[in-house]
Amino acid sequence: MSTQTTPRSAVAEKAAKTDNRDGFSAEQVKTLSSALNPLLADYFALYLKTKNFHWHMSGPHFRDYHLLLDEQADQIFKVTDDIAERVRKIGGETIRSIGQIARLQRIQDNDYEFVPAHGMLEELEADNKLLAENLRKAHEVASDAKDYATTSLIEVWIDEAERRAWFLFESTR
């Protein structure tokens, strides 16, 4: 009895397909995934930038800002799993590498050797506002697809991004 092997591409194609329990069409899955994956990349970029600024914070308000950014980074990171799992639940594919994050992210990196504390907070405020704007756009896509679970999640994430931006704004006054 001979054993026949399946070509790697066929195995990968079969493994890539998930049970589409929510009943979204292939086009809806593609559209939703295309809206959610850049958000996931944005969240990873914002997480790393927030941790970068947390690690490199200095100045008279060091302790308060250091703790604020650590708290915000934790909140940001927790959303990444929710986004990726939502993409998979609807039958989509999600990001697989740092390179893919770099290609999809809309939150800009900051590689400067020194950024003053006030500048860090202002930049993160602007990034959180941009994230909220991108979340609103993804909400429209999810709403059009009648993906109520995703719209519900996004509404919470918008509120969190706006709250982070508000805290950062108030900290710079």
C-alpha cells in the first residue's frame, strides 16, 4: 500500500480555510480582514512606541508619565489578541510577521535617540487620535457587512483610544 503525500501548497490552502460559522461571504471576509489587519499592525506599532517612550521617559514628572505609559501600553497590547482572533473567527487570515506589520501600519515609528517628555506625550496623543479615526473607518466596514460583534468591539476600542488621547492631552497642559 503506497502512501500519497499532498503537495505543500494544497496542505497550506486547506489549513488556511477556517469554518465560516458566521456566514460571511468570501468577499466580506476579505473586506473585513483588510480593515482589521491594518488596525492590528497599528496596535502593535503604537504598543511598541508607547513602551519605547515608557522606557526612555525622563524629567521632573518621570514617575507619573512612566506609570501612565506602562498602563496605556498594557491596554493597547491586550487588544491585539482580540483583533487577530476576530479575523480568524470570521474566516480570515491575519498578520504573521514584524515585516507584515511594518507594511500595514499607519502609526509612524519614532527612532529618535532623545525625545523630551512633553514631545512623547504629544506624539502619543496624536497617534491615539489617528488610531481612533482608523477604528471609525473599520467600524463603517464592519457595519456595512452587518458584523455586529466586530462593530461592538470597535466601539469599545474607540472609547479606549479617545481616553488615552485625553489623558495624554491633560498631562501636557
